[in-house]
Amino acid sequence: MTVAVIRFGGSNCDRDARRALEHLGVDAEIVWHEDGLPEDTDGIVVPGGFSYGDYLRAGAMAARAPIMDEVRAAAAEGTPVLGVCNGAQIGCEGGLTPGAFTTNESARFQCEPVHLRVENADTPWTAAYEEGDVVEVPIAHGEGRFEIADERLQGLVETDRILFRYCEPDGEITEAANPNGSKDNVAGVLGTEDHVAVLMPHPERATLPDIGPTDGQGVLRAFE
């Protein structure tokens, strides 16, 4: 599989994503957004960073870049698409997934390890885990609070489209374990189809054994 890692002005996790994928034996290529998707693209990562300096809203401008039309078209044809952190903001702004990510409840940038509970293990992104597993991955964001209307959240719950929730190390869902005030502790969600997902934590930063925990490998193994 050849995975296109899209680089916008302000992206800063594109090389991390490529290195993590290559560590898992996945061919990955950084693609400048103005160049469009390569013809041999079999998977897409929209990485973290601060595209367009987070002007207007985080992800709002990148979501309207021409390459995102190609991403939506590829997703409609079944191509796996993963948005991480700023890529999650772009994915929501671009209509790939429901909801929105906005300013942390703390009103500050937060960079720390968090625990996530696997809510749905029957997806490409969570097939390496069991439902209820707890994984440790880092966050690094100022606008990571997931917001969605109550009725739409209920729809996500009823259709098993919540991937991860912030939790305690033992898996308990608590307010204290929620680092940014996300509604219902949601950390990652699916699009209409399960091959499209966004999440605020960084699995690519929890993949290489030389630099720390490797719990994030399971998410990226969807591209193998």
C-alpha cells in the first residue's frame, strides 16, 4: 500500500507519520497539497500541525483546499483516510466525519500522555485491539475539544461510530480523565464508513519503540 501523507503550510507531523508508517513496513510519501494525490495512492493521512496558522478556525482553511476534494472522492471509493489532530480538525471541517474540534476547556495548549479506551474494535483502525482495551498515546493540541449536537452524538453511539474515549488507566470514563472537555470524552470518531476516521491523539508518536510507548501502532496497522 502507498499512503499519501498530505503536507499543508504549517503541517508539522507529516514526517512523524511517514516515519511511523515506514517502521511498520508501509510505503508512505509526503505530498504537497498543491500537487494533488499521486495516482498510486492506496491510503491517506492528514497529519497534525497548524495548517494556515489555524486562522479562522483550526483546519477551516485546509479543509477547503482543492486536494480535499480528491480526498473526499478517494474516501467515497473506499480508500482508507485517517485525520490526526489538525488532520482531525480538517476532516471534520471538510465533512469527512461529524462534529467539530474547538478550544480546550482549559483555554491552553496541552501536550501530555493520555489513556484511551477502545470503544469499537470492529474497524480497520482498531482491529489490533479488543473492545475495552486501554492504550496510552500523547496529545498535543489547543483546540481538541470535540463538540457535537446531542442528537448527533446519540447517532454516533447507536451506530458504533465512536472509536476511542478518554479514560483512566483502568478504563473508567471520568471527567478527570478528559484532558480537553470533549463531549462524552470522545477522542476519535468514524465517518459514514469505517475506513474513514479522525482522532485527536497522536498514534504516530506512540509507534517507534526507541522513543517510547508503542500503543499507537494498532491504529496505523490499518494501512498494512
